[in-house]
Amino acid sequence: MPRTAYVNGRYVAHRDAAVHIEDRGYQFADGVYEVCEVARGNLIDMTRHLDRLGRSLGELRIDWPMHRSALTVVLREVVRRNGVENGLVYVQVTRGVASRDFLFPARTAPSLVVTAKKVDPGLAAKRAESGIKVITLPESRWDRVDIKSVGLLPNVLAKQTAKEAGAQEAWFVDTEGYVKEGGSSNAWIVTTDGRLVTRPAEHGILRGITRTTLFDVAARLGLTIEERGFSVAEAKSAREAFISSATTIAMPVVEIDGAPVANGHPGSVVLSLRQAFFDIAEKTQA
Ligand code: PDD
């Protein structure tokens, strides 16, 4: 099935889909995005993703590209047209096309792109069986990482550094030695007495949708969450560590900077969160 993208009002062949060279997303990274998981033909946590999209747009003073309810129709239509049963849908909104000038253009409509991609769910399942490795790096991003901006160059460089070190994710660390989050995921640990720990989302991280839903999952499983910072040293001596994102759900971390976490195998707490996730997350039929 040939892929289809939605670009500014039209469904077009993915291979021909393009935006203008003076789109401000291209020139200034002046835009925001969302990645929403698709599982068994359902969009996962679409309401929360659209809530966060609205927040990101508001913070940058970019208008919604269309009414929110119309956007849900486009998301589901792109998923359907691409025959995505399992995978993800990507939404990007930029401030639009205008002659290059740092100042906001006066009368420019935002640009909207929506794509969908199939991902074999077996790959993540297999990865969860072995767990992933992370490295830690000093924070190198701007202060407003709470906005899901398309300006991801530090994340690109950090994740490439991780790959070259044989790891699958890079954790950004603040100047006090506390873990912030991954290049494209939130960071968690499980203490020796079984409490979940993750950094508060008020400052310095993106408030992950998967993170938010994992709070619901933890409550259902009777697990306690402590929202506080944790250091790299605490993570290395934790009972378990894991990451969360729309593309990984809860994914065990078995090695940090080359040192094994506990016995170097995925822990039972993260696997139980992973297992219960889809029972609790919101599902919207495409
Ligand atoms: N990234 N932190 C960062 C920096 C992220 O880029 C992401 C998601 C998350 C987790 O957020 P959520 O649970 O809403 O996916 C945290 C997406 C998956 C990406 O850029 O591909």
C-alpha cells in the first residue's frame, strides 16, 4: 500500500509530500509536534496528545491549524489511509510560510503535516525482553523543553552519541548531577523498596503523555510514585530503571554508562507496567 501524507489541506502521496522552502519550521524550527502511538488500530491517548499540542501551540502563540475536532478526523483518516494497525501517527504544526524574518509574520496560516507509519510491535516486545542501554550526557538543550518543539538538534546529537557508544538512549543530566530525561523519552527508576521515582514535570523536562498515563497504571497496580529528582549514582544502584515514551511505552534500562542496573536484566515492576498499559490508556478507533 503506497503511503499517504496530509499536507496543508490535501492528502498526497508520501513520496511527493513537501512543504515550502520558506516554511518557518524548516528555517527556524518554529513549530511543534506530537507523536501518538497506534496499537491494534487504535490511537493511544489521543486526547492527552491533543491537549499537549494545544499547550505547545499556546506557549509559542501559534494558532491551531484547524479546529481540534477536525484534526482528530485527519489523524484517524491518515492512519486509515496508510493501513496502520500498529505504529505511530506524527503531527507537525509550524508558524507557516513567510519571507524569512525573525519576527512573527502578520497574516500567515500555520502549516499542518500529518503522517503515519507502520511499526512491527514485535520489535519493541523483543527489545523489552532484553532491555536497553543508556549513556548520560550533560544537558545541552534550551530551557523550554516543556514545549514539544521541532527544534531537536541537541536530542539528535545526544542520541547519535548514544548509538555510537552502543546504547539506545541518552539521558540529559543537570548541573547538580540529577537525571532530567532522555533524548526522546522520560526517565524513571524503581527504588530497592519498590517505589517508582521520576522527575517532576514542572521544570526541565517534557511532560510525557506516556509518563502521565503510567501514573494511572501505577495507581491501578497499587504502586507508589515519588515525583522527585534522582541522581545518576542513585539510578546506577537502583533496583530497576526504565524509560517511557509513545514509541517505547515502558522500556527497561539494563545498563547505564556501561554499568549494569541490578542484575542487568529487565525488572518485574517495569514489565508489569508495560503489560497493564494498554488496558488503562485511552483508545480511539481509527
Ligand atoms: N518523544 N521527552 C522527550 C524529550 C521526548 O521527545 C519524548 C517523546 C518524551 C516522552 O513523551 P511521550 O510519552 O508523550 O511520548 C519525553 C517522541 C516519541 C519523539 O520525539 O519521537
